[in-house]
Amino acid sequence: GKTAPEGGRLLRCSRCGATYCGKECQKKAWRAHHKHECPLVSASHKGEWTLDDSHHVMEELFRRVRMYMCPYAVGFNLVRGTGFVLLRSNATLIEWIHGHQAVDYEGRPLNRHVRLQYLTLGEFDALAFEDDFELAAVRQPLQEALAAADAEKHVVVVVVLACGYFACVTLPLVPDHRICKSLAAMYQYVEMDGPLQLNVDEQDA
């Protein structure tokens, strides 16, 4: 956590409880990020979390990983055909509120990572049957998303977080297909042995 100045005490946000070493630290954090995070943390504490809140947090997660995820998906799509990215994270939805920070609202290290795995629909069916029955709940929306998506414009992602949250979403390719194809070749994603793991908070260290 944070350390108070000698002879002083930590300040707390009256709304969400985030801690700060002093007034200047609190003002700086508010301008940089806390004005966006505070309502989400507060809503989670009060049990007032909404679907829009979940979407907002997921947008931040995707923003952090899409420059790796999209080339990864394009590379495998060119080799293995139609499929999607299974994105698993050791972090909860609440921990992803702090999208660009490596610490939570009390200053504790987060150490979040995501694992990306490219799967065809057939491979997904085997995985859901053998490993995780809950994944079967996204089978129908996943099939519909794959049928509707243009592989040169979209990437279909199934998200599974540590808190049990899961969803199926279709995202635009960023960067575009041509650049993703070049990056996939550069990083040799399709030659990897196993899923691609991104240690998100190490990037900020």
C-alpha cells in the first residue's frame, strides 16, 4: 500500500476509499485517472455495478492487449482458418478497473496477466466439454459471431476472468489486417508452443 509522510496519515477518497500519501498526490491521481475509476470502484463497493460498467472495463482491457491480440488472431486465422481468441485472465473485473495502473485503489500490486489461445469452433467444443462446462453458455453467440465476422476486419474474442465473468464479443481489427499480417509474421506467433501470455503490469514497471 501507500506510505504516509512522516508524522502524517494517509488520505482516503470519500467516495471509493482509495488511499493517497497527501493532497497533491490525490489531485494528481484525480486528473490522471481516478475521476474515471472512482465511480466504478464505488459502484462495486455498493453492489450497484451495471452492464455498462462491465462494458467500460472490458474496453480498457481490450485497449491494453489488442496490439498483440489482433496480429495473433490474424496469423492463426491465415494458417488454421476460421476461429476466435480465447482470452483468460488471472484478474477479476474489478481489478481491470485500474486499466493502465500496476496497483489497485489501495496501492497494492496487481500482477495481472492474460493468456491468448486461438481456437476453432470444434476445438472450443472439446475444451468446453472436457475442461469448463460454463463455457458452453457462450456456444450459440460464439457460433453466430463467427458466422457474421469478416476475418479481414474483425476478431471474435471469448473472455474468461478470474471472478467468473465471461463474454463473447466481436472487435474491429486494430491495426488493420495488412499490418496485423506483417506483425504476426514478425513475431512468429503461429510457431509458438502453447498460448501467448501477456504480463500486463510488467509492461508498466
